[in-house]
Amino acid sequence: MKHYKTRKWNLILATIAMVIFPLLVWYSNSLIDRIANEERKKIRIWANAMQRKADLITYSNAFFATIEKEEEQHANQIAKTIFKLANAKQGEDLSFYLDILAENKTIPLILTDNKGNVIETRNLEEGYRTRIDAPDKLQQVTVEENYIMLPPIYYYKNEYIRVYYKESSIYTGLREYFNDLINNFFSEVVDNSPSSSVIITDASQQHILKYGNIDTAQTTDSLRVKKIINAMRDKCPQPIKIDIGNSAAYVFYSESSILKIMRYFPVILILLFLLFFTIAYLLFRFARQSEYNRIWVGMSKETAHQLGTPISSLMAWTEILKNENVNPEILEEINKDLVRLENITQRFSKIGSMPKLEMQNINKIITDFINYFKNRTSAKVKFKVYIPEQEINVLLNKHLFEWVLENLCKNAVDAMNGSGTVSIYLDEDSKYIYIDVSDTGKGIASKQQKNLFDAGYTTKIRGWGLGLTLAHRIINTYHRGKISLKSSTVGKGSTFRIKLRK
């Protein structure tokens, strides 16, 4: 008889799991795909906005380049004006040239002769001339302060004047502003990126200009930088190009950290569900097992209680029969059965509590039990006992261990339909003691073997399915040993093994 209720619940739980798992995976993946699509849309919008700002910077860069060109032309014009004034004829109108010099209030100028001696300066602070009063000093200052040297202006044979100029304070301020504008633009690109890891490289796509949402330690190693860029290139083969003036920058990006985490969400969800399902199943099994235990304990205590009174009465009747001169052999057999009943009572009374284990001679226990059992079994059943000569002692409870042997032997006799051979083998090694109980019965099919020790499971037409379950509890729980089906062949027989630690 199989435990149909348990199988029904197992089938229900398995069906629920098979339905919920695909739904969870499908819903989680669809949710992640929607989030990824939204993120890609945000990145495209962000990239377009950044490109518009880059166009503004490009325009500003062109404007500053025009100013720079105009300053150079202005400086050259001033140099020619100075040359004209120096070589003007007497009475020539020089007001136009003087106006040009007067209008130059921004470009710093230094005029020298062909030997490097300073002739004139313009728009330089007071005391500046003392820093350039010698050709070698002039050379050092022009290099340090990035002066630009115009082509020489010849006025007589090999005689000429040289003009040095540098950026005006206005242009210098504009250039610094432009550099700040570019840096702020890159920072804004990084800071306003939609939670993604972002790297901005130069035109070579190898050197990082700015980065965001990336660990700083990863950007200090060039090899790691290259790996990061290659990994991002795999995700976005076409990086976003931003034109800035005459150069370009490339923006590489990857999925946001939130989206990366969410890609693990289905796995985490499934693991959590499996954990919940496992805990629920274990709790269900534990509750069911506890219920069985309470039933067994109650039945055992009640059986022991009910047997107590008739056993006491039978013992009194045997004393009376002794005085009636009844055949002593009959009385001896009756006493054996009374002792057997007392042992059974002891067995039932110990279910539900940890029995006391004592060092016992297992050779004698097996021999005595078989001698008693075979006299109460059909003569067609043969018993063979293979016990070593040396005495083997082990900690066990005699009454409960005999119950295990009785269940195994009864099952063996039933499997042989009352005709065959039951063999008991006792052996040992350095750690364990082995007791094998074999029969020549019908054997157990492989599909039935996994349920043999389940409560309520039996292959018999009549039976409660509790014998092997009690044997399993006695050996595994009370004696810290192990009972198992060692082997079984359909049509040839089965062998059960008991393993006890020394």
C-alpha cells in the first residue's frame, strides 16, 4: 500500500514549481529588456544633447582661432607702423600711423634691432624692461612667456628690426575660458551620463580624458584601461563621436550598474524560490514525520499497557498448571512465549524515548533469536547462521535489536511464501560490525527499492508498512547505525545489511 496522500502533495508542489519557475524567468527577462531599451533611449537623448553642446564649443573654438589670427595681423601691422615712423621723411603726415599705435592697448610688444637690443616696448608693466635689457635676458623671457617672433623688417641692407608679441590679456582670458569650457563639458558628459559607466577618450581611442561611474583604481593601469575600453567596445561597437574644433573625442559606455545587477535578478529570484520551496517541503516532511512519531509512540505505549495485564495473568496460570502436574515440556514452551511477550512489551514501551544501550554479545543474541524463531516457523524454511568463532561485543539495546531481526526474518519468510532459505551473516572490520540477512524469495523491483523504509509503504497484499520503518528508526536513530538494502534481484532474493559502529 502506498502513501497516496504524500504522493499527491509532492505532485502538487512539483506542479506549482514547474509552472512558477518559467513565469518568473519570463517576467524577469521581459522586465530587464524593457529597462535596457529605456536606458538605450536615454543614452541616445543624452548623446544628442552632448553633441549640441559640442557644436557650441566648436563654434567657440573657431571664434577664438579668428581672434588669434587677428591679433597676429594686428601685431604685424603695429610692427610695420613703427618701422614707418622710424623711417618717415621730414614733413610727412604721420597721424594715421600714430593712431594705429595709440589704438593698441592690449597686445604686448617688444621691438629689437638686429643685435637683439630692445628699442621699444608696448603694453608691458612698469619695470618690465629691466628684465630684457640684454639680448640673453630677452631670449630667456621670450621663451618662458611664449612670445611670438614676427619675420624681420629690413630698412637698410642687413639692418632690420625684430618684433616680439604675446597673447593679449583679453585673448589669454578667452583661451583659459575656452579650456575651462572644454573641461567642464567633459565633466558634464560624465556626470550627466544616465547611470552608465562612461569613458571619454581622445581621437586615438586609447587615452582617457574623463571617466565616470568607474573605480579610480582601474584607470591608473594602462592595461586595465585598454581592457575596459575593449569591453565597452564589445557592448557598443560604434562609440559616440564628439567633434570639438579640429579634434574629436569618443564616448564609450556600458550598461548601468543597476541594470547589471538586475540581470542577476532572475537567478536570485529562482534561488530564493528554491530555498523557500525547500524549506516549505522540509517543514511539511518534518510535520508529517512528527505526526507519524506521535502516532507510533501512542500506539506503542498503549500496546505495552494493554499487554501488561494478560501477561501477568498468564504467568499466574502457569504457576497453577505446575501444581496440576502438566507436562513440563509444555510448561517450558509456554514460559518461552511468556518471555517473548515480555520482550515485546519492553520493545513497545521504549518507543518514543532514547533506550539505554549496553555492551552485548551480539553472537549470542543472534543465535538465541534464530533458535527461538525457527521453532515457530514452517519446517520448509531453512535457517543458516554464519557467525565467527570470536565473540563480538557492541553497544545496543537487546529488546529493540531483536525486534529488527524479527522484522527482517518475517519479511524474508513472507517473500519466500513460506519455503526457502534465510541466511544470517555476522562480520566485522576495524570500525564496524556488519549483519546481513538474506533470503531466496521473489526479490524487490528497482522502482520499489527507494520507498522501502517509508512509513505506510508495503509490497504485501496485507500489511501496515511499519516493520522496516521501525527497523530504520531503531538502527539509525537509537543505535547510530545504518540499515539498508544491500542487494536484490527479482526472482532470486534480497539481502538487507545492518551496520553498527564499534
